[in-house]
Amino acid sequence: MKDASDTHIFITGARRGIGKAAADRLAETGARLARHATQCEGDVTVAADFDAPGAAAEAWHRALELLDGRIDVLINNAGIFEASSIDQSDADWRADFERTLRVNLTSSAELCRLAILHFRENRGGRIVNIASRAAYRGDSPDHWHYAASKGGMVAMTKTIARAYASEDILAFAICPGFTMTGMAEDYLESRGGEQLLRDIPLGRVATPEEVAETIRFCALDAPPSMTGAVLDINGASFVR
């Protein structure tokens, strides 16, 4: 594992779950971090609600200030997972769909764009986008929008990798299945946890620490020839 003491990292969605585990793991390497969440709390130093227009750009510029004007790695982890029934009104269903895409995909795209422009001035950098198994397998009937947002994130990552590798700008996507966070525990309980676990050959869901270690690897150690890779962490519940 490389010495990361001179690496500056901006990670979104770092207050809990996968994001917090990843930020804590990266901090152990000596990297300097700017941690984002909707509200400042604990180690979070950048507050922004990505449902608001312009919030992603404001968060980027705040992170740059905190990291002395240089970011080497962007980790897009912020996202929402909110149910939306097709039986509700047209306006409500559309609003749910657009909100999820704004938070999960559009804000990540904005940050990727700003990162690429910044990396061009700083001889390269890395982007790690946290997508989902849902990008390939789909999700529940109430989560069309979530699956669509994560599928878009994978496609965006591949496009970035192909477009900017010659400028030493590398991009990776990570697709966890269920991960044992509070959100996943509630979902498992509501959908019948035992039945869902039978669909995972490993017999359990992933831990935040397992996903965090994969994020650390992509952010710091993955060889450049891996750019464009999409890494699955789902206990073989979906294999490609």
C-alpha cells in the first residue's frame, strides 16, 4: 500500500455507512480528506444538499479550499435510496424520479466534470464512483429511479475512462450489493431478510469495511491499466 500522505481526497456522502468507512480507511493511510455530507457533523467538513441546484459545485470549491487548492482523488459516494410506487400520482412519481437522478447521478456528473477540468491542470487524478449491483441487475418495483441512476453512473465512468486516460485521468466504478448499513438492515427486514439472503451464495451481505477497502484500492493503488474497471462486491448474488 502506497504512502498517501501527499494525496488529497474529496469524498461525498461520508457521514455514515460505506462513505464513513471509506473515509476512515483512507485517513489511516495518511491521506488528507475533505468529507462531505448534507450537514456538518463529526468529521464532515463540507455540507451540501445535492438536491439543490449548484450545490455540487459549491461543495467542490469548498473542498478545494480545505485541501489547499488541490484534489487528487474524487470519490462519489453520496446517494439516496427512496421508494417510489408507480401507483402514486404522475406528478409525485416524476418528482421522485427526478430527485433521485439529481442527487445520485447529476451531482456526481457535475463533480466529475469539475474534477476532470482540475486534473487537466494538475497532471492527472482519479475518480471512484460508487454505483450499485442495481446498475446491472435492476432493483425492486419501487426503485426504478435508483437502478437507472446507478446504471448511468457506470456508463459515465466508462466514458470518462475512455475519454481521458491519455491525460492520466483514471476512473473506476464499484458496484456493491447489499451492504450492512442501517439503510440495508431496514430494507432487508421489510423485504424478508432470510429470503433475500438465500439469493446471496456467500450467505451474508457485504460489510462497509469490505467496500471501503475496495474504494481505498481504487483511489490509491489500482494500476493505471485498470481504468474503466467496474468492480462487483455482492457475494456472487449477481455475476457478469
